[in-house]
Amino acid sequence: MEYRREIALVYSIEEATQKLNIIRGHGFSEFEIHLFAKDILPLQSLKMYTDLQIHQAGNLVDQILSVVMQQNVYEVCLRNMKLSREEIVHYGHGIEQGAIFIIAQHDHPYEKEPKTQKAAWNISNAVD
């Protein structure tokens, strides 16, 4: 199954707003857009009127997992985003430097395999 996604690393709220408008224009719903940052306080203004998913990078859970997994805390926060190892390292470093990481992803509706319907019983082959 293929995933359609857009990724951005921005360094200000203004840049984030511009990029979010572009991403929305490409057909992504707000609930499919995730923002990661060390300091999420400035991002709360974006959250007030939208359904954006805002995550604090380096929170307590990420810190504990980083010790267990022996990885950078900002790389750990990106572990569930279906990124390659190189992407995780690159974007984790950006977050560490103060950037806002934006990712929007969803399954493309035309790339999904059609589901076949299965009948509980095949009546035509029933034996009396």
C-alpha cells in the first residue's frame, strides 16, 4: 500500500502557516497533519481553531524511550511516522535545532486494493 505524504521543516510560525495552507490545498485534511516541535506553546494559536495534531518533541515518554532505545530524544518522537532511518536522523536534528517539523500523510484512495466480499455460505454448492 502506497502512502501519499508531504514533509516540511520550517523555522517560524509564519512559515508554518504558509506551508499548512499549501498542504491543505493539496487535499490533506487537518487531522492528517502532524506538527512536532520542542516548544509547542507558540503552536497553540494554530491549534485553537483547527484539528491539527501538535506533538511536543522530547516529552517525558520520548526521554524514557530514548534511554531504552539508545537514540536521540528527537529521533524517538518520529518513530511512528513511517520515515526512513536517514529521514528520522535529519528531521530529528532539525527539531533539536528549533525547527517545526510538519508531516501530512494518508493512504491515496486510488492505490488501495479493493476488498472482496466474502459470503458466509455458498448456497449454490449446498448439498441436500
